Amino acid sequence: MLNCSNARLFTFELNVRVFAITFNFNFNFITEQEEVVMIKKSDRELAFTFFNEINIISQLSSNAFSRSLPSGLNQSQFTVLNWFSRVDSVATPGRLSTALMVTKGAMTNTLKKLAEKGFIVIIPDASSGRQKVVTMTPKGQKAHAASIKAATPMMNQVLGEVSSEQMKDQLATLQKVRRYLDENR
């Protein structure tokens, strides 16, 4: 019997196989103008599986995290607040859209909703008549902290399965991959 979960798994495995065939095909030719180092098939499969696992983890963790967010705050709004908490206290909408890899229109919409909630302030840039400057308010900082607190039970459940030592062991590799991809986007 094929239940919904098995059907999704079957569809996912089928998509992975189709992608793997395409992936292998694309790496099996070399042009004379460029020197290409051939990667063993087993290494290509390992790299594909590595990124595939990251993608699945991203989807599952995003869904779980979204469900834990306080009422009235969505994932894209939290992502902006989180950026301010991690990176810088001031930014232009353009800088945010580039950093978070969304369109300027999507960022404008997200910023408008955050400003309506009092989580950020958008003011004209004193050095430019056209640009805006965005900063997070104390209310936004509280919303960010509340979001992290709300996600703590989910994180504790994961830490019950995967130790903090195991996470630390993987973190350096994941950060290295992120930096490489960020620098080469």
C-alpha cells in the first residue's frame, strides 16, 4: 500500500535519480578551451548527496521553525530581524534584498509589514535623497528574542538526537561551503 508519506518518498527518490543522471551527463565532457579536472563518479554522487541533505534539512527545519514563530511573525520577517541581530544594525533595503537573496519588491513588502508592527524603522538616508535606511527597534529585538525562545523546544529535540559535539564537528565544513557559495554567487 502506498500512503502519502511513501508516495512523497518515491517521488523524491525518482527526482533524485533523474537529477543524478542529468548531473552525471553534464560532467562527462571537456572543452578544449578550458581545463577541467574530472571528478570521480563516486565523488560527484557524494557531493550531490551532501547538497541534497542540506536542502532537505533546510526545508524541514524551516517548516518546523515557521510553526514555532510567535503569532503574526512569518519566516521572511524573522529572517530580516535575524539579519539585524547577526550582521549589522543599519542597512538599506537594497543591501538586505541582496544579502537575503530576494527581489527588491519582496523585501519592500517584508519591510513594510515589519515597520507596521513597529519592529523596524525606515527613514530617509541623510546622505542620499532617494535611499532609505532601515534599523531594528527595541520592539523588533524583543520579537527576535521571543522567536528564538519559541524555537528552543524544537532545537532541544534535535539536540536530543544529535549531540552538540556532532554539530560542532560539522559546523566548520558547513561554514566553509557557505562562504564559498556566497563568494561565488
